[in-house]
Amino acid sequence: SSGINAEYGDNLSLSNRRGTIACHRGCDAVVDSGTSLIVGPVNDVYAINSFIGARQMWGGMWFVDCSSTDTLPDVIFEIQGREFPIPSSVYVIPVKTSGGVMCLSAFTPQDVKSSRGLLWVLGDVFHAMYYTIYDVGNERVGLATSV
């Protein structure tokens, strides 16, 4: 990616109000302004997409029934002990096709390796909900709710 990114180590887990659905022991993640969707390890993304009722279709992309979008649960990223919920209105993306509209899940499977294991990449879908400040000089990132 060509965007700005910052890494969070071992401080990411994903859940909903019923419990953890991925990264049970913590995961590594980067916040990346050059990535459109939310990219995660294949097995974790499979679990999340299955949980939200998405079906895998062509090219490894996952789609949900557009009529169910309003009833899907938030997916909550916990980063360094703070919760960052992503509602279905953000993680489900309507895509125009020749046959109408399909609803794409923003959770995209790809095993991105880091020095400590597989990595999550929190792209523009995450940025839609959370304002990100990259403090390169102090090697830190600040996150706040977008207004």
C-alpha cells in the first residue's frame, strides 16, 4: 500500500456483544490509509464473515444479503484495551453490478505476514469511523471517533 500506516502489536481482538470471534490471543495490526477495506488472516476473516452470514463468491470476496444489513451486529475491534465498534452500515458496502446491487463485506481474507505472525490491515472502512493521527516523530498513532 502507498498510504501511511502504524502498527499495534498483540493488542487487537475482534468481538461482538456475545464474545470474541477472532484474535482470541491477540493479533498484530496496522492502521493504513492506503488500504480500502479491512484485511485480515484468512481463518479469522472466514470466521467473521461466517458469523455475519456472508457467502464467499468470486475472487474470494464475501457478500451478505442486502436486506439483512440493518440487522447485522457491530464488529468490535479492541485495540490496547479500548473498543472500536464498526457497525454493519460501514462494513457492508453496496456495489452496483450489471444485475443490480450486491452487498460486499469489507472483511477481506489475506494472510499478510509480519515478523510476529499474521497481520490485520485496518483500511478506509476503519477510517470512516475513527479519525487517525499519525505522530511519526513520536512513533505513535492516535485514534478518536469521527464526527
